[in-house]
Amino acid sequence: MEVVTVDPVGLLRRHGVHVTAQRLAVLRSVSRRPHGTAEDIADDARGELGAISRQAVYDALNVLADNGLIRRIQPAGSPARYEDRVGDNHHHLICRDCGRTVDVDCAVGSAPCLDPGDASGFIVDEAEVIYWGRCPDCAQALEAARP
């Protein structure tokens, strides 16, 4: 897993990505806000740059994800989320109530972790698992609200 905080300029260059202030700000924002939405990342990047358009944030997120510098996860019924933990095949726990998202190491072994049984001729290189439930805070609130 590459660490963004070491040298983000060098990281972009090693991946052949043109270095811009917007891409650097978005990359640092993803590192500071793991599992953040595009809106979360835009807010954070604006704090660093002063101004950045929503389109520039989406463009940067797409370039960074397409080049393997960040990972886009797309839970059903939720906006896409972004993280800089790349290079492994970890999974996620997501709270149904508040949306809190945490990493879970690979279910078993190395990528792709899971065997689909009949892969229908596909060469499987990744498995994405999302565990849904309630985080401890939301579970406690739900229990406290019960009569």
C-alpha cells in the first residue's frame, strides 16, 4: 500500500499522472478523510485551496481512481466513497443508520479472497464485499429508543 503523505508529487509522477494543485489537494483530502464522499473531499480540498469546483473534484477523483492511486467504493444506495488504501483486497463494514464505514481485512487469503465457484470464464482478480449492519453508537441508540 502506498502512503500518500510521504510525497504526493512523486506518487503522481510515478503513476504518470500530471501534477496539478487540484489533484494534490484531492489526494491529500482522500488521505485525511478515508471513506469520504466527493462532497466531503470537495469541502476538505476547498479548505486547502480556497476554491475548487465540484467538476474539478470529480475529475481529479476519476483520474486518481483510474490510475490506482485511490479506490472508489460504491455501496448500494449510498454515494461513492473514496480511500487511499489501495494494493490490497480489503472489504468494508457500513452502518445502515449513520453511514460510518470501516475497513475489514480480506475475508480469507490474498486477492481475490473469495472463489465465485463458476466464474463463467472470467479471470477474477478482485472481490468486493460490503458488510452491512449498525455501528456500536447507532445500535446503542436504537436499543435505547425501544420501549
